[in-house]
Amino acid sequence: MGDGARAGTRQLLLTTAESLLLSEPYDEVSVRGICAAAGANAAAVHYHFGSKEALVAALIEDRLGPLWAEGLAQATPGRNSLPAVIEAILTPFVDLARDPLGRLHLRLLARFVIGRHLTTWRGPWFRMDTWAALLPELSEKEARRRWMLAFDLIIMRFGSPEIEEHGMAEPELGTLRDFVVAGLLAPTGRERQ
């Protein structure tokens, strides 16, 4: 199989999985079902991705990564840039929450982030080391912990049924933005004493 055919099959599997996940619960979508619906060999998901979880992670990166890439490309380490970074994170969430396909992607992202599924993320904005580097005044461990909490909060809010149904009003969005920035910039335990 040539590189073009491999890329075509990979993309077909992503599109098929996305379509199935729109109409069926995650746990009911099987690797076998994805391959059958795509008209691909039964081992295609394992060949291209390794597992269903890795396929879904690739789908999340493929669909969501470009939404954040441009806004976050300008991100610089340090306290002063954090409000702009958080704004660049939240803006695509607001847009995604308005669209059924976007809400699917947010639900999948929430499943992986909140469930702490082990997968290998390839894109820089899906890896915690990229985020930790934006808080150079903290230890890497503390920076990672704060970013995980920030993303948990953001993803849980956007994944809540009322937001999914009605969207997020500006006052709530502003509060979320301010709260996340404050949490990321909070003094460490040593500084509070």
C-alpha cells in the first residue's frame, strides 16, 4: 500500500469513526464496526492507530488542533501573557459548543481528559509539557498540576448539559476566564506563608 493510499485509509477511518460517534455512544462504537463501516480491512484501525483510543485521540487532534494552533502560536511564557492564552483557549470552545459536531469533539475531549486515558498526543497543544513551559516561575510539576486543573474546569463547564443546550453567556465566560487565570497565577504554598 502506497503512502497516498495509507493516508486515504487513515482519513477514511477518522471520518467514519467521527460519523459513528455522532450517532452512537462511545462504548458502543467498536474497532470492528469502524472498519466495517469504512469498508476497510478488520485490522486497519490497529495498523494505522494501534487502538480505538489512539484513533479517537488522533480524531481529537485532527479536528481540534487547528482551532487552537493560530491563537496559541503567539503564546509566550510568563504571567503577563496568560490572559491572552486563556482567551485563545476559550474562544474555540465557545464556537464548538454551538455546533453538534463541535459538541461531539468536546465530549470526546472531555472523555479523554477527565478520564485520564493514556494515549500519545502528537500535537504540541495536547501535551502538558508545552503548557508547563508557559509558567516558567513554577516547578514543572506544579505547572502541570495547575494546567490539568484548569483544563478539567474548562472542559467540565463546556461539557455540562446546560452549556451544551444553551451555550455560555458572556458573564459566565468572563468568570470562568478570570477564575482560570487566577488559579494559574496563584502564589505557591511557599509564597503564601
